[in-house]
Amino acid sequence: MNASNLDLQSLWTEFAVSEAGSFVNVELMEAYLTGLAGLPLLLVAVSVATEAVILLHGLCRTRRSMARMAKALEAAGYTAHNVSYPSRTARVEDLADTVISGALTHPDIAKASKVHFVTHSLGGILVRQYLQSNTIPNLGRVVMLGPPNQGSEVVDRIGDFSWFKAMHGPTGNQLSTAPDSTPNQLGPVSFELGIIAGDRSINWINSFVMIDGPDDGKVSVQRTRAVGATDHVVVHVSHPFLMRNKRVIRETLHFLRAGRFSDEATRVSPS
């Protein structure tokens, strides 16, 4: 293989995705690169060695849901801080302040040269809420997976039921599509944001009865949009599994490195 024609960034990304379920160390990565390309230097690893990523799960989930993504990020050379927070116990405003403020003071994050975010669903709204009134001087890039940036029609239809309120807590009803809902009160984003939406559903009741257009079973593709986003793509994955999908992980790593998704990704229509 001609080393001059080797895309180290793509190589590293592919390796990180394929090895996301196992421990990857520097020696193993060096052996991998050297064996394929005759290159002893971990050039890509050096470029992100001091960068960190905060991972935020969605509503009613835990940090375990983001574990595969976290391992892929670590394999790619980032410091991954996978946060678990009580998503059903407080309103978005309070969660954003306590969860993100706490994550930023974690020793691994405090010493990072650049801090990125990778979020699923509600986690993306927490980041937008926090950055409405706070500044992160060394903020890098943000990747949101299935974010209800314009709310969810599912909340419109069933948010008033007592069982929904009991299951989702005070946060759930803040995520409707109403003009005064929390997501729709947030202004345009002013940071580098990549959005990955899903268009496959395993919840036919939500998709065929409650949600208009292509959706992931929880959020329509169009309602994942946010004014000011840098790039926006769609993958054929359902909402609960976005963060575990290999293609999603690959695109996430690509955006964190390049500030855009890959050329192979399917862009979301602007209309």
C-alpha cells in the first residue's frame, strides 16, 4: 500500500468503530497502522490526545446506552467522559446547569485543550439550553443524535396522560412541538453542530398515528433540525439504537475531526 495515498483519518475511524467493543491501547493501534502502511507514528492520535468528549444520554436512559460510543471515542484517541444523570427528576433548565457544569469540572475534562459533546435525544437539548447563557471557552464540536430540536409530536399526543408524566417526569412535557416548548424557545445555535437523524421506526403507533413524515419512532427527521447547524444527515436507524449503530459512530467521529459528515452520508432536505 502506498503510504502517500493512505487516509490516516479514515483508517483510524474505521479501526475505532470496528474495535469499539474491546479495549484498544496505543501499542495495538501502532501495530495496526504499521502493519498496514509501514507508518510507525500515530499521527492522528497525537492530534486529539488532549481533546475530550462529554457524552450525554437521553430521557429515561443511563450512561450504559452510550458505552459503545464512548469506547469508539477512546479508541480514536479522545478522552471520553460518559455522564449518567437523573433525567426524570428535574426540568431541562436545572438539568442543563447541574449536569453540564458538573461534567466540565471533572478532572479529565478540566485539563482538556478542547471539549466536544456527543449527545442522544434530550442530551442535545441540555447542551443548547446550557449554551444559551453560558460560555465554554474551549468548546469544540457537538454531535446530536436524534435531538428533538423542534419538539416531538409524541409529547403533543400523549403528554397529558398521568402515566406519561409519571414515567418521564417534569422534563417530558417540556419537549412538545408547541411554540412555547423548551426546544422551540432556544435560539439559533452558534457553535459547530452536526445532527444525525434516524428514519427507521420500531414503534408503528408513534410513526403512523402521531408523527408526520420520516421519523425514528420518537422524533421526525425535520424536527431534529436546528437553525445554524453545520451539517445534518439521516441514517436508517431507530431512535433507541442511534448511539450504538456503526454508521452513526463512524459519522460522529468524522464530524468531530473534520467539522462535517462524510461525503457518503445522506443529507437532510432543507424543506
